[in-house]
Amino acid sequence: MIPDRVEAALWAAYLRNRNVDAGTAGDGAIPVAGGYAIYVADSMLDFAVGAGLTRPLREDDLTVVEEFYGARAHPARFELDEAVLGRDGELLRARGYAVEDLTLAILEGPTRPATAPGPVDVRTTTNRRAWTELATRAFADWGPEQGPLRHTLEASAAVAQVLCVASLDGQDVGVAGLVVYDDLALLVSGAVLPAFRGRGVHTALLGERLALAHALGATRASLKTVPDSAVERSSRHFDFARTGIRKRVRREAA
């Protein structure tokens, strides 16, 4: 299974099955070229993911995505594997798409049994509200506006099967989420409060989620992060390797 396609399918299932009210009526997902275009209002979930991995993108794919986002007064965006972007770049450029600054690395590695606990305590929680509050604080210096950031993390908390909180010296300092799909675990939304970075919290969150995923039957795990970040460095302790690069493209206003 390709992590991007699993991610896209999970978001699509969530958006199909969530309760719809006046605030979420515009949310949705549509299939496109092996992936899905997803949209959650006032969040950072506003791009097509997994598209182009099963076949080349076509003009009609772009039209479908442009109409989907256009109906929401939002620019069309894709998150694409760099090989897809290289293959289909001419088509995208001709339609007015430009590459955004953000680059993401896909990391993959094995799950593993639990090991002896260390100085960082990691526990699971069912309190989505408290998890989201801590996650918003931990991600606050990453750059996005607080409203879209919080809405994105609320959605992530709803999609995740397992939510984790890390504490150090009795204080909650980091968060992370886990989703298991067949034998693949997606490690999502890992972040640490700025004052506690560099103290092994990322590593502890990774190790605990890999153990939880192993107990749930997953044999492989994947995560997405900024290249050469603390998350990528931590993942090397668990035999993870970079398996792909993703770029986001956005259609400029016509």
C-alpha cells in the first residue's frame, strides 16, 4: 500500500461519514486519479493527495479538481510525489499551476515491540479537546494561522485511532496520533512544545506509536515531515528511511 493513497482514503472516509451541519456543509472529498481531493473549511486540509500514483494526470482530472475547489471559492491544489510532478509538470504548468515552497519527506520503517520505558512518559488519551489544545500550542511556531491550525488538528484528532500525550517531569509537553490500515501504520501530528525540544520527546512518541501499531498488527509505518527535521532525525533511531518527496502545487487565479 502506498502511504499517500491510504492517507487519502482515510480522509475521504472520514468526510463521508462525519455529521454534517451548517458549518461543515462545504466539506467533502472526491476521487481523482487514484487519490482524493479533500476539503475541510477553515483548515489546512485543502488539497488533493495521492493523485497521479496509479496513472498519469489528465486534463479531465484537473477540471474535476478545479471545479471541486472552485465551488468552495478556493484555489485548486495538489500534493504530488516528485516523480508525478516531473512526469505531469508540463500539463500542470499549462493549466496555471505553480510549485509552492513547502517540501515534505515520506519516511517509512518497521513497527517494533514495546521496549523499556525511558524518562519521557507516553500515554494514550481519549480526551480530544485537551489533545487538540496541547497540539495547537506545540505546532504554533510552525507558521500557520491559529484558526486553520486548530481546525486541522481537530480533524486529525477525529481521524486518529490512537492519540498519544508525552510528559516530562510531570508536565504534558508533546502529542502525536496513530492510524492503522491493514498492515500499515500512519504516524501523524507529532509535535513538542518549543521549550522541551531536544530532550528525546519526539523519539519517545515515535517509539510508543510503533509499539502500539505493532500490537494492532501493523508491520510497516510511515510518516510525513519536513526534510532534515527533528522528526526525521528521530526516526533514524528506528530504522526509518526516506522513501519519497512530496511537493504542493497551486493553480494561480485565472
